Amino acid sequence: MLAALTQLLLFQLAGEVIARGINLPLPGPVLGMVFLFFALMLRGGPGQELQSTGQNLLQHLSLLFVPAGTGIMVHLHRVSDEWLPLLLSLLISTVATLVVTALVMRLCQRRRTSTGETP
């Protein structure tokens, strides 16, 4: 488990260093996740240790929301001052996510039927 966590943290560190180094408007952990994705594609998927570590992290994902919830409570006055832009951004991003997901699903279904695959 320690090796898998180290691997995840190294990809996050690489993303952070590159994002800050060339001043990208993208969070370092997101860039690190992209690097991890490409590395896993080249390797043919995650190893057993990385897979089990990822499952363990996902089981305790709710704990990662505690700092975000605490931050919202600390800055609740800012949220109340800017509730309209926050609400609009949440609604627009939700609708955009649903539309993109539906389009990708439709594209995948077309590919599946054109190649003759059955579900």
C-alpha cells in the first residue's frame, strides 16, 4: 500500500511542479491525474496494489470532504455575499455535465452498434 500511495503522491507532485512551473491555470493534482491516466494506459492498467489502494481511498472518500465543509463554514459570510454567482455556476455546470455525458453516451452507443457489438 505504501508503494501505491507513493506513486499517487509522486504523480500529484509532478503535476503540481509543472502547473506552477509554467504557470498553468490548471490545478496541479488534476494535471497529475492526467499524467497518471496516461501512465496507466501505457502500462495496460493499474497493478493489483494500486487497485486495492484506490479502492480503500474511495471507501473513505467522504473524509476528504470534511476540510472543504469546514472551509465553507469558516467563509460562510462570503458565500452569503456571493450566493447568486455560486448558484448560477452550480446550475450551469450541472446542466453542462449532463449534456456532455448524454452526448458521450450517445456517441459510444453509435460506435457499439456500428461495430456490431451487443451489450
